[in-house]
Amino acid sequence: MATILTVDDTASMRQMISFTLHSVGHEVIQASDGQEALKVIEGKKVDLVIADINMPNMDGITLLKSLRALADYKFTPILMLTTESQDAKRQQGKVAGATGWIVKPFNPEQLLNVVKKVLG
Amino acid sequence: MAIDMRQFHQTFFEESFEGLTVMEAELLRLERTASANGHDTVSADPEILNTIFRSAHSIKGGSSTFGFSDVAAFAHVLESRLDALRDGRSLPDRRVVGLLLLAVDCLRSLIIAAKTGKQSDQGAIEAVRLQFEKLGSESAALPVTGKTSTQPRASATTHWRILFRPNPKMFHTGNDPLRIFRELSGLGKMKTTVDISGLPSWEQLNPEECYLSWNSELVGSVAREAIADVFSWVLDDCRLEIISNTMPVPTLSQRSVAEAVASIDAHTDTLRVSVPKVDALINTVGELVITQTMLSQLTANFTFDNLSKLFAGLEQLERNTRELQESVMRIRMLPLSFAFNRLPRLVHDMSQKLDKKVDLIISGEQTEIDKTVIDRLIDPLLHLVRNSLDHGIEPPAERIAAGKPQTGTIELKAYQKSGNVIIEIRDDGRGLRHDRIFDKAVEQGLIPADAKLSPDEIYELIFLPGFSTAVTVSDISGRGVGMDVVRSNIHSLGGNVEITSQAGQGTCFIVRLPLTLAILDGLSLQVGTHTYILPLVSIVESVRIVPDQVSRPAGGVELYGLRKEYLPLLRLSDLFHVMPRSTDLTQGLLVIVEADGKKAGLYVDDLLGQQQVVIKSLETHYRKVDGISAATILGDGTVAMILDVTGLIRMAHAGATRLTPASHGRIQDTGRHTGNMTPTIN
């Protein structure tokens, strides 16, 4: 199955996402902000990145730009976690190279549907 | 796929409470910047606002995901306001910051309600929400009750034609037409043709760009929205036409309301441990395994030539065990900031109520202490700080008159010192007035009017149960209500409180606490055939008894004269009804112990040595016994009692009170000699 990086500053969201993805057999790497994400994927290639936007140290948009600048992550699907009220952020994300987004709140089923959409 | 979301609730609650603490601290920081520039408006550091916003945002996201809709709705109100502040659409002033602080309280009570399944105070929350609306928070009235899910109504079989021409840069967002077609084909029967007319010549072709476009036909009972949804991520990156042969049936979107199912899970206490601590633990276990392997190899073919190696191995085992013990204990250690975090808010609220100006300076909050201690330390700490603020710090006018800066200072300092954690609460207020405390104590009949007391003894009066309750706050410059409770709380943690004070200069409370409640540094003593453990902290010294110095005044209690001081002498053998090795006082030793500023001498047969013991509660296994605080199991498997020094001294003095007020006198030259005492090993 696929290797998925999930980046979120809230532990409960990370737990929920990785538990859900684990349950269908994906391998999950976790990071609590953009900086940590860049560190944990160093020298690694993942199949999908799911990242929150609002995070300390390095936010999701900056992470997105940094990932797209890496040869290994030029075309990797990267999904942003957004809320309905964040249209402007979504636009910023698109410009920075986001593949798509997952609207919060979402349940495990919705998450798996979106992941399936991206990974097949 | 059914995943029980309740398993994530505990983490969500914990991080939400942490988030609220962060919000509170940052809001107070915001307000301080306002006080600093003397204006009502707050100079908003964008990073502070961002941090506050992030916490509110995370709580909102989490609560809506985990189904706590009323928490989410309120967090949304807060978030919108913060967003407006962050974007500069509105400016933070003290009133807004005050309101945001109230909102943090509301959010906390909502989360507590969600956690415990109890009702929160709807009235108070609604009141705060209305105030936000008054502020003109545009979206305050719009609660998020859940996700709008589009449920396309099944329409009649429709024939769709879809033209899809991506921008050349589409791949750069990680999107792939293949994925889109895969999803599209799931909606119905699909036929697609590729238009390659956009392909450039080979030399000009950039493999990272997309030159193709597609023409698809889709047959199925599928709504336009469902098709558009497939393309939703790339809508801005392509030309898309969805053309229908039949008129689509209008679809309705239904708002699904997320159900808030408050978890009524039994409260499970969890501990968050930093990874380096766990790493250290694993590391030590690794060392232990190596040592164990070495020892078993050594003993498998043991010859006496290897005896020194065996000893070396055992030494290593001892070291490993000690390290393991330390690592495990460290897991329970939390930084004191967990307790200190509550104080800035308290000082803020109280100083406003009392019209006083106070700076709270906190240092050493990274000092770590056992979690149990932290939990039980919060109340006494709040009490002490409240006292400093209420009784110590003077109103601004009085301070100016006394030639002090208008703003008072309360300093909270924590540090580690020889196996203890010390917390100092120091204010630069008016200090304790000995005469008033003395008069008050006389008035209340706690001491005779002609008593001669040293400053330390006068401070002791503050901790007497009867003392404070009768004192009204405005009546005396001393400390107020319930200091006896503070002290007994700290005593129950195995610590103590001391006071130093200088009239007009301020007061300092010094709280001394053990690092942990699970392990005790003790001295083992022998009485008859029994071993007892005496907490090392309470030992002053031990002396050989000079028979001349023992007196037995009328009343039966033996007193021992030690450097002009008479101490009650307590024979442990009598107290615990064991047969001593000898009743002749010169055959044993006198251990001088001290607690709460009082001393006593314990007569024992012998001192065995200093050792760390693991504390086992006696009350859970047996019942409470006077003079004994707990039990432990020794290396040879026998059970030893740990002596309760405070209790023993009380018992000793109860017998001796009638005799000598002079025995309370303090001596200046006694140091703690336990460090260089040479134990005799039996």
C-alpha cells in the first residue's frame, strides 16, 4: 500500500488520520508542523501528503512551496486540510501547488474516499 | 468502515486544554503591551495573534470533527473575531482582549461539559456570544453545525458530454487527468477520445507539461454537480464544459447536522511524555540487557578466578538499575509551568478587581517535578499568590507614598536544590508586621500576652488553624485566610513552607517539595529486631547520649539537653512496643529530627545506613498508624515502617508542652550533619 505523510499540529487529528489510513493498510508518517515534515521526509519519497494549513513554525502553504521545490515532490499529490470558511487560503494553496483539499470537518469515511480518489 | 471516534477524544480534550492555556497566556501578553504603552489600544504583534488564532482554529476543527458541535460553534465565533484582528479589519483594545479572555473561559467550560457529559452554563455562554455579536463580528451568528453534504438526487438517465482541456501546468499541482478519468468512469458508462492537436514538435515538448485535451461521453443517472465535483480541484486549471442532452433535474443540497454525542467515558488520566525521555528509558533497558547477558555468561562457567569480574558485573547491574529507576521516575516528571500557567490569569483578574498594579515575574518554570505533586500543588500555589496580591502588595497610592514604584512585583521562582524543588513566592509589598500578628494572636487567645517569640515563631502563628479565619482582610497587614490549609496541603506532599519578611520591603514564601512522592531518601535505623526508615530531610544530626544531660522533670517525659536546648526524648521502642537491644541510653543513639520548626530526639539502638526506599501506602494495605507515614520493602524482603516525623514530634511535644516554653528556642549553630555521618552496618 501507499506511504502517506500527515502534517497537523493537533495530535488528535494526526491520530485520527493515521489510524484511519492504517486501518486500510497504508503506511503513515506523522509530523506536527512544516519544519518537522521536511525533516522526516528527507531522503524519502511518499505517495501522498495531507497537510493542515494553520501550523506553528512553518505553515501549510510554506510547506507546500518547499515540497514543490524538491525534485522528488514536484508531482506528488498534496492535499490541504481546510475549513469551509477558508476560500482565500484554498486559493493560496492552489497557487502554491496544492493538488486538492479536504474540507474539515470530515469523518474517516470521507477521508478514505478522498485518498482513494488520489491513489486509486 | 466503522472507526470509533471516541478513542481520539482524550487526546482532543488534552490538547484543547493546552490550547486554551496558550490562548490565555498570549492574550495576557497582548494586554501587557497595552499597559506598557499606556494606551487602551493594543499593539498587536502578528505572531501573538497568529498563535491565539491557531489554537482557536484547532479547537474548532477538532471539535467539529469529533462531533462536539456546540464547542465548534462557539470556537467559530471566537475564531472569526480573531481572524478579523489578524487581518487588521479590527483593532484589539483592552475591552476586546477582556472579552476574548471571557470567551476562553466559556470554551473551557464547554469542553469540560463535552468531556464529562454534564451541562455547561448556557446563560453565561450566550451572554458572551451576544457581546461578540455586538462587537460586530459578522459571522458570529452563523454556527457551524456540520458539513454541507451534497446529495445529488438521482436523476433520469442522462447523456453527458464533457470537454476537458487542462492548463499545461496542471501536473505541477500534483493533479493527473488519469485520476480524474478513473473517478469519472465510476459514475457511469464512459467513452473518451484524446485530442492531441495541442502537442508541440518533439524539440519543443516539455515533458512536465500537459498538451492533451479530452472529449468524453458519459451515460448514467448522474447529476451535473457530481461530475463537476470530480473536477473541483482543477476547476481553475482547465477549461471545462459539461453539456447535457437532457435537462438536469434540480438537485437539493441537504444540510446534515452533526450530532453531538458527548462522551461519558470514565475519566482516564494520561501522561504525555516527551520522546527523549522514552529514548533514555529504552537506552537504559538496553544497557540492562547487556549486563544481564554478561552476568549469565559469567555464572554459567563460573570459576573463582572470575570473582572480580562478577563483582564488576554486579556493580554495573546496580548502576543500570539506578539509571532505570531514574529514567522511569523522570517519565512522571512534568515542568512546573503546568502549575504556573494558571497564575498570570489570576494575577490579571485579581489586580483589576483590587485596583492594584502588579507585574508577575515567573522564572524556572521548566523545573520538573512529579505529576502528582503538580496536581496537588496548584491550589496552595494559587492561594499563596492570591495572598501576596491581596495583603502584600499595596494600592498604587500607598506605594508611591512609601517611595516605591507604583507597580508592585510578585516574583515566582522555581529551582532544584539537593533533591528538592524550591518554589519562592516573593512580593515587594508591605511585609509582615510582627506587632500586629502578635497582638492578633494574643487577642484570639492563641498565645499568652507575655510570650516572648522570635520572628520565626511569630510567622509560625500565621499557620495556626484558628489564626487567620477570624482576621478580616482589611484589619491586618498579615496574611489571610486558610494558611493552615496551605501548609497542611504542602505537608501532605512531603514538603514544607517557610516565610521570610521585612517590614516595608516585602514577604517571601519558600515552598520546599520533594522531587517525587514514590521514592524517599531515608536513613534506616534499628530498634530491637526491627528496622525503621527515617526521611533524610527531617534529620538534623545524631548524637551519643551523655547521661548527665537527660532529665526527667515531673510529668514523666524525658528531656535531653543539647547545647542549651531541651528536646523531648522519644523512645521508639516504647512507642511501637518492641523490645530494644538495651534500655540503657548510653548504648544507643539519639537522632535529632525537626519538622515545622520543632525538634525532638528519637532514641534508637543503631543507625544502619542511608538508602532510597520505595514508598508503599500503609493505609491502602492496613490502616493509618500514629507516628508512621508509610511502609517499604527492604532488599532482604522484610517490611520496614517509614516514620512520620511531624507526627512523632507532635506526640513528643504533646507530652512536653506543660514543661518548658524554653524548649522552643532555636539554636543557630546546628547544621545538618547527616551527610558526613558514617553508618554502621550490621
